[in-house]
Amino acid sequence: MPYIFFIKYFKYYRSFILRFFLVGIVTFAINNLFFWIFNTYLIFNYRISITFSYFLTVASHFLLNHFFTYSSQAEKGLAGAFPRYLLMLVLNYLITLSVVSLTVELLGLSPYFGIVFSTAATAISSFLVMNHFVFRRGH
């Protein structure tokens, strides 16, 4: 039964999911570039590098999703969506930091693997929160 729910959900939100996926690829690249610069060239601790790269990536993520993924479908303008977006950021930041820390501390892997793992987790939470809370549309 859950399978049918996911199929119907994907069909209904297909265009948003595909655009969200494209924005995700771009922001993933931006985030990894910043992390690489902070971690490799500025030689910051991986937690500090994650924090700086995360917050520098936020602006592009918000704007791309507002104008490309949800475009004119958004219920309110930038000012209306941004406070809700900040709540999502807190959730995703905690997920990111937790997953990367677990990857490094428990699994002994590079923080780069942790970023990949956390991206998968935050992609799901981001889409659901943005689609139904941040950029919700009037039905």
C-alpha cells in the first residue's frame, strides 16, 4: 500500500520533484566546492568547514527553489517564505552535522562521505518541508 501512495505522490508532484532534483545537484556542487576550499585550503576542522559551506550555500538554495522549482506557484513572496525556510534550515543543519559526525566518528570515513550521506537525508526532508510548508501553494 505505501508503494501506491508514493507513486501517486510522485505523479502529482513530478514537475516539482524534477526541478527540485536539478536545484539539488547545483547546490550540492556549490556546497562541496565551499567545503573543499575551507577544509583543504583554509584547513578548518571539518565541522567548521561544514558550517561555513552550509550557510554559504543557503542563499542559492533558497533563491533557486523559490524562482525555479516553485516559481509563481509559491503562496507568498520571498518575505513570507523565508521565515519558514529558516526553520527548515535548522532541521537540515542538525541532520547534516549529525550524519557527518556519525560518518567520521563511528564509521571512520572521510567527512566527504558524510556530506554525501547527509545530502540524501536532507534532500528528502527538504522536499517535503518546502513543498508542504515553505512554498506551499493554495489548493
